[in-house]
Amino acid sequence: GTGGQTRALIHITDTARCIEIAINNPPDKGERVEIFNQIAETRRVRDVAEMVAKLTGVEANFIPNPRQEAAENELDVSNTKFCNLGLDPITLDSAEGLFSEVTSVVKKFKGRCDPKKILPSSFWNKKTAEACAELDPTSIKIAEEEPEPVEA
């Protein structure tokens, strides 16, 4: 796809924090319940792919989208209500953010990864399945890291 779909992102720690904030800040008796957006940020899929490519030094490959959705979309949401009540969201590129956390987990467990499972295997309809039919699961390779030099 184009990677133009915008997604709302939130770290699981922030999800728990949002629940805590909501519980500790109920509406006053007789007031309407407020709707809060539980997000840290929004990003386009292609922007996340570019961030990963820059961080890892690998090329982002755009494949046919297995979902039936617009090639481009906007997602206009705000987390202002939660932030006004104390949420300090963890974002993708913050020091304690998702990228640094995922990178450490990937490095630790990459030997367990089955590259053939990376490409989509379920599709929203026959048309999206046909668009992805040419994808070769054996084309996915996991780069080996260069061993760190050992000082004598």
C-alpha cells in the first residue's frame, strides 16, 4: 500500500495510566460522562516505516495492503483531556519510547522469529488476497548482526 493510513498509537503503560486517571477523575454527580481519547500520538504507517528504516538501516518495502481501506486518511484526535489530568505519554521516539523498547526485545529474541510469518496471511476479501498473491514469504531475511569485537 501507500502507507498513508494514519494510526493512533499508545504504549501499554500509558493505557494503564489512562485507566487510572479516568477512575480517579469521575464526573461530578449529575454531570455527563466525558469521552476521552486514549492515545499518545498518531502517525502514518509510512512515517513509522521510515523511522524504523532510519533506526535499523534497512529499507522499507511497501507491499499491497491486505486490508480494504482508503490508501490515505486523516485521523484527527486529541489526548488533551488526559494530558490535562497528568498523562505524559510515551511516544515512539521518546527516550523510553516504543522504538527503544521494541529494539531491545527484537535483539534479545530475534532467533525465535520465523520470517515466513511476517507477511500477511489473512485478507479482508478476495481482491486484497489477489493483490498480495505474488508476495514470497521466503524473501524475508533477518540480517545477522556483526559480533562485537572482543578486546584482549
